[in-house]
Amino acid sequence: MMLLPVLLPIALLQVGPNPTVTTPLGVPDELANRPARPADPSPPDPTSIWLSSCLTLIETDPARAHSQAQIRRSETSGAQRVIANHCLGIAATELGLWDDARTAFLDARNESPVDEKRIRARFGTMAGNAALAGGDAALALELLSLAREDAVSAASAPLQAIAALDMARALVALDRPGEALPPLEAATSLTPEDAEGWLLKATLLRRLDRLGDAQAAIERAAAVAPQQGAIGLEAGVIAALSGRQDSARASWQSVIDTQPGSAAAEDAKEYLEQLGPQSEAPQPEGAPQ
């Protein structure tokens, strides 16, 4: 039974954020985590205290955090306003208010000091993610290009890679998959230990019908994160489209075995059903049945 890519959710390149998910999109760990407790005995400054409180509130009442951040943004300026926009953007992301999130992150980027390229790159990437999640891929690409320039100026390989990955997402959303490959090449070169870059590269190469290259990329992804369900699913798709049915079954079965009850395992079961039962090798004439 031939496996048709159109029947597989994984067959669409997973480089576009899904607005239905509740996990915040495009929030780098450096920004999402609350400020660390200072090593010296002096108390933290009021701005840090406020940000910590606002980020904590998002976990239980994002709507209230969103309102408080809006008020603080209107009443402050300078660094305090940047911090207010930071929390406002994350709260809006949690609520799925993509226009609010994009505006807040972009304001935070533009109001940060021009020589703080690392900070501007982070906020710019977050703004681009929000635009992409809101369905404006063209604006997302513009914002992410600026973020990548800031990351290059900051000489930050991780931030360059993040911006490049998201640029690839935007290009795929704009139906320009061929142009998405160079950013993914850059991302995997900058951060070769990031499995996501290899997974997205493998998926894109498979969509471009470059199955041999896709196989090499998915093998790199599996070497970095062997237990990641999405990698096992994509490995099976590539194998199935390459005519290696047994390898496809093995990949999907491994997802079921290692992650029972997960969403990835449920997808793997569906893929196995689409592939059909394993055919038996023909018996030699006269062999016992």
C-alpha cells in the first residue's frame, strides 16, 4: 500500500507556528526565564522585581498580567518601558493575541539601546514569531531579517541560528520553499547540536524530493536527539517515500515503544495503519508452511 504524503500531518514542513497551540512561540530561554537572584546581598532593583512578578502572574492569570503590563507601559519610559513590553508580549503570546505580541516585542526591540544588539536580536525574533503566528509571513520575514542582522552584529551564533530557522518558516509559509534551504543550512552550521534545525532541514529536503539528502539530515537529527518523537515520525516518512517500508515501520514502532500514550505515538499508529500490514517474503517452492 503506497503511503501518500498528503495523508501525513508531518508531510507539511513544520516550520510554521500553529496558532492553536498554547505553548508560547518564539520565546528564547534567555527572555522567558525570570531574572536570576543576584549573587550579592543587595536587594534586586524594583524593575527586576516587577518583571519577575509579571512573568509569574502569566503562569496563572495571563489576562491580568497583560492588563498590568499595558498599564505599566503607558506609565513608564526607557528601560522600564522595555521591560513592560517584554512581559506584555509574553502575556499576549500566551493569550494568542498575536498583533499585541508583535507590537510589544517590536517596541521593546526598537526602544532598546542601539548598541545592545543581542537584546534587539532577541526581541526582533520574538516579534517575527508573533507576526508569523498571526498569519503575516511577509512581515515576519522582514522582522526576522532585521533580527538576524542584529544577531550577526552581536556575534551570537545561537541567536543567528534562531532567526535563520524562523526565516525558513516564514519562507515556507510564503510558498518559497527553495529559498528556505539556505537559512536552514546556516542554522545547522551555526548550531550543529540543535536537533530542530536538522529535523526542519530533513523535512524541507524531503518536500523538495531530495530524499537522499533528507535521509542524511534526519540521521543527524536522530544522533542529536534519538528519543524525539517528531524525528522518528519524519524518519519513517522519508523511509516510506524512499521505498524502504520495513525501515518506516521500524521508525514508527520505535516512537510507539519509547513514547507510549504521546501524541507522537498516536500519529505513528496512524502512519502504520496507512502503510498497511507487512508483506511476507515469498516462500521457496516446496518449503514447509
